[in-house]
Amino acid sequence: MSVHVFVDETKASGLLVAAAHVQPRQLAPTRTLLRGLLLARQERLHFTKEGKARQGQIAAALCRTGVVVDLYDARTVTDQRLARRLVLERLVADLAVAGAHRLVLEQDDSLLVSDRRILRATVHQTGVVDELVYEHLPPRSEPLLWIADAVAWCWTHGSTWQERVGPIVGDVHRLS
């Protein structure tokens, strides 16, 4: 069975993309766990909007999921379009090697056209047209995107936060 990957990014100090790898057997229980972390009237978890105590609670819960999050760090690339292209190309290449089945990116309407163009070209170049399905979804519709959001935030907020999510961080790819 092949992995599903859920992607979000932070652009606070350049582009850092987090890709949460979830095994098929982990999909339903991890979604249930994440929905269980929602507060009353909360549609989604958005790490930057949570208080410090809740952030710690959420980070601890994520570390119990068994999910692995790879990071694609293009913060040294000053051209944001180039940075995003480099990240998406590397991500798809890595997913092709890993035999991933599904790639879900957090929907940003301003990036949809360019993302789709880059993804279509890269999926063809890597030869995974029939193996890798990709789509953009709004975060309120897919709780597994919340994992990438949280890890990306933690990674850019210093060593204490990096240590909190360290148990689920896999590879860190530095792109330039």
C-alpha cells in the first residue's frame, strides 16, 4: 500500500514546505485524532492561531500519530516562484521514488494555475502519471493538512519547537 502525502507551507521567512506522509491504515485514525483536538466552533486547526499551551498539546498529539513529515527548505531562494517550483519538482521526484499514491496540497487560489502546471510537467518527467494523483484542498476539508501546517510553523519558530516535533520529522531537504 502506498503513502498519501499532505502538504502545507510557511512563507514567513522564505519558503519552507512540510510534507506529512500518512500510511493508508493511519488515514482514518489520524483524522479522528485531529478532529478530536478541535475546540467548539473551530473548523480547523491553524497552528499560528493557537495559544502556546494548545500548540504544545497539538505538537505532542502529532508525535503520537506515527506520521513522518519531510521538510523542503527553500528559504535561501529569494525568488518565491523559483523556490516553489524547486520544492514541487523535488517533492514529486521523492514521491515517485517512494511510490506514493496521493499528494494533497493546501489550496491557495493564487498558486493553483502555476502549481498544476509544475505538477503536471513533473509527474510526466518522473514517469508517475498513472501512479501519483495530486489535488489541492482547503484545509477545513482535510484534517491531515493540519499536520504539515503545525510542523512547518514549529520548524520556523526555533529549536524548542523543532525539538517538540523532532520525533516525526524525517528528511530535511535544503534547496538552493
